[in-house]
Amino acid sequence: MDNYLELALRLTRLTISLSTMYLLLANITLAQEFDDSIWSGHWVGDGTIFEIRVEVENGVMKVHQIESMGFTWNSKDGTVEGNIARVEVEYAGVIGIIQAELVDSETAVAFAATCVPDFMVVCVLAKDRQAVFKKVLND
């Protein structure tokens, strides 16, 4: 059993390392030629029906709920700097900063950069997790 867990841990670390290298290479490519409007459009959480509409103008990001799967949340205007976006979100008694990084023009990876209070179940479940979003419609 220990060997299996060790192998699983090593495979997970390898996957994370390879994903990180891919993201770094993609970031270099995107940084060379970047337009904030690439963020604008409809985005769906990969493997879900969760959908948002994103608008970006002059480095300010607005996120609108399209299909929240019954979850009620609020967001403030966010910021966009190249291929990195940061938006404050309030949900279920917690406030967090969601950071998203464009991998390519149709894929973004999002994670909770902050989440407080950190003892809340939502924060515990979000820790060290990420979600992949796919662009399904341009604005």
C-alpha cells in the first residue's frame, strides 16, 4: 500500500511539474503578443455547466454570472495584467481573490489566491485546487 501511495505521489508531482513547464512556455508566447480583449467572452468550467461572461476594458475585468449551478456569489471589478487576471469574489461567507492565468486564447486556469476566513469549509476545499475554463464564445 505504501508503494502505491508513493507512486501516486510521484506521478502527481511529475504531472504538476510538466503542467508548470507548459504554463511557463505558454506564458512566454502570450506575453510576446497580448491584447486584453482576449479575455472577453463566455467561459465554461471544464466538465461543468458553470458559465461566466467576462468583459475587459482598459485593464478592468467584469465577471457576470450566466450559469452558476445554483450558487450565489458576487464579484467586484478585477484587474488584468497581461495573461493574469485577479477578481475579488464573495461566496458563502468567505471573501477571496480568484486568480486566472491564460494558457492560450481559449483556456484559462483559475485558483483561489486568497480565501478568508481560512477555517471555513469553502476555503479548506479550495486550497491547492484549480479549475480549467474554456472559452466558448467571443464577445
